[in-house]
Amino acid sequence: MVQASSVEIRKVNKFYGPFQALTDIDLSIPPGKVTCLIGPSGSGKSTLLRCINFLEEYDSGEVLIDGQTIGYDAPGKKMSGRKLREMRRGIGMVFQQFNLWPHMTAQENVAEGLIRVRGLPKAEAASRAAEALRKVGLADRMANHPARLSGGQQQRVAIARAIAMEPKLMLFDEPTSALDPELVGEVLTVMKALAGEGMTMVVVTHEMGFAAHVADQVAFMEKGELVAVDAPARILHQPEDPRIQSFLRTYHERNAF
């Protein structure tokens, strides 16, 4: 079982000029559990995810990782870059785009962070990279460059790159949205396996099936507000809020065959 972090988000607000992107967000993410963030495009899901590792600076409130506020030493006083980097060592993030180095093999892409960030010797980094790639089902693709990999395989390399750093918290920002439909399943399978190991995961997703079967809790957002947080069955099958009902109705209409 992997080590797992807890996350506490308390009254977080985020502005872009006069526009308020997040409004008084309160959310508890237990260690070893999977939280899926769902809602319409532009509802603030990705912004909230990026605030968790301080890629976006929130304007007020607190985000605590294992009880320690990330980004600020005190209200309005940012923590040092060194301290922020140290906190981020325990956080892995996977984006919509794969962001792989085109001139490096899959194994080299995964090993690069271990060498540059963790300072591992090349041989040890290569060994850990190989293990991470085996974990995501790419043992036979380690020597391939990104151009020789499908989109699903490239995203699995990106996941391997993150888990090779041995994070205690994984953040996924719509990791399947850039993939062709037939490739989505292989990435979700890897994510399900990570969840089964007890990794704390926060996933921004439009994959309602994944949220239904893997999430421990689902958080619905709209217009920068956290509308509801509950068990997947209640949010996805018995929603009381009309905003959730409308969102799910639109989702099912778009995905009907």
C-alpha cells in the first residue's frame, strides 16, 4: 500500500481580475481515497485542481496537504520557492496534454525527472523508470519515442513519469479528453489500478462511468461554486439539485447512441 496524503480545502477563493473563478470552496479529500470533480466546462474544476499544488495562486482561504498549508506561510505571505518545491515532491500531476520530450524514449522521459529533480544516478533512474512503465503496461514500449506511441500510450508514459516520483497525492486534469474514444479505456484502467493501491487521487473528468465505479466521492461544481459533494450513487443517480440533474441530462443526451 502506498503512502497517501490528505487534502483540506477551506474557503478558497480565486479571482482573475474582477472575475471570481472560485467562491468559498470547502472540500475534504481523505487519504487513500478518490475524489472526482465533475461539472460543466468553465465551472472551475481545473482551477481548483491547480490550486491544490499551487500552480494557480488562490487569493484567500487555505489548501492544506497533510495539515500544512501549501503556497503561503501566512495569509498574504508566500512560502519560499524551495519550501514549495519540497511540498510538491509529494504531488504528481497528469495533464490533458502529454508534454513528453519528443527526442527522448519513453524510458528516458520517465527517468528525466528522477535525475533532475531527485538527483538519482542515471542507472537507478533508468531502473525506476522501467518499473513505472511496467506498472502502466508499457514494458515493451520503453525504447519507443513519443511519435511511435499512440495517444493512450503517451498518456500512460505521462502517468508513469508521475508515479515514478513516488507521490502521495495524484492530480489528474481531464487525462482522457485529448484521446480518441477507443484509447480512453487503457488510461482509465491504469488509473483504476492506482486507486486500488490506495493512492489519494483528485480527478477532473467527464468520464461519468469512471466516477461511478472508482470514486469514493464526487464533487459537482458550477460557476466556481461547489454545489454538492456526496457518494457517486447519490450524485450521479439520485441528484437532488436541479443543476446536477440538468448537467447529467445534457451529458446523457450527448453520449447517447
